Amino acid sequence: MPAAARTVVFEPLFRKSSQCLYVDPFAPGAAQQIREFRPAVIAGTLQKILAFGGELRPTHAVVAFSWEGSRCLSESERDDLWEAYHVPVFEQVITPDGRLVAWECEAHEGLHLPNGAQAMADRIVVGRCDCGADSPRVIRPSMAPQLNGERGQPTLLLPARLGSGRQPLPT
Ligand SMILES: [Zn+2]
């Protein structure tokens, strides 16, 4: 595993490994615990990521979770994340139990939808994305897509692997 995969995640939904550390962001000493882990990526909901006010230094990316069927990241929220961390932001839509509903790839051309996911009110684009994936996408969605009865394991995509779409964090 490359060092670029070291990930701190603020939701206790995903399997743990030597490369993936769960931290409760509101626990005493959380910031120090994270700094000692030297993450390339931090992943969590907007509120939890911003709870640190930029005092963390992920080297690679921020993965911002949105919950299925709720509001997506706004442009100003993306700006807040950039101001705090100065690394690319990738939105990933998950269910409350951590299953993947949609993801933003390195081309940042909307949210990719896996089989079984559906966007409600937003326009869906089909055709090849600049990342090379062919899955349908929803461009600048206002509401996060939802899963339609699909079953699967909790899945955390790492940004370096987002282009290939379906490779979860190895554990
Ligand atoms: Zn793409």
C-alpha cells in the first residue's frame, strides 16, 4: 500500500486496517491522534471535517460524505474545505450504514452512479467521463442520489482509486 492511501475517517462505518484509522473527531486528543497517523486523506461529513478548522494537514485529499437523499455539498462549502485544507475535495454519497451511493471522481465531472442508485430531480448524463468510467453521472446535483434496494458492503473509495470507480479501501 502506498503512503498516499493512509486515511483517517470520522464515521465508524468502515472496516479498519493499518491504512485506515477511525477517529471520533470530538474526542479529547483527536487532533493529535490524527497528526501522528500522518493521513494522506481525511474523510467524514462536512461538519466533522471542518470541526478541526484546518489544523490537520492531509497531503492528498478530503473526502466529504453526504447522506443519501440529503443535500449535496454547495459551492461555498467546497470553498470552505479548500480554504481549510488546500487539497482536492471529493464528495462521496453514502447510506447511513456506509454503502456507496455515488462518488465524485478525479475529473470532478459530477457524481458517478453505480447500479441501483437513482438521482431524484437532477439531470443524469450518460457517456464516458474524463476519468474513463462509463457509469451514468448526475451533474451538479442539488440532492444526493439514493440507493434503490441495492445491497452491498460499506465502501470507502480512496481518491486515487475513484477514477476506477469500484475499488474499496483494502483492509
Ligand atoms: Zn469520472
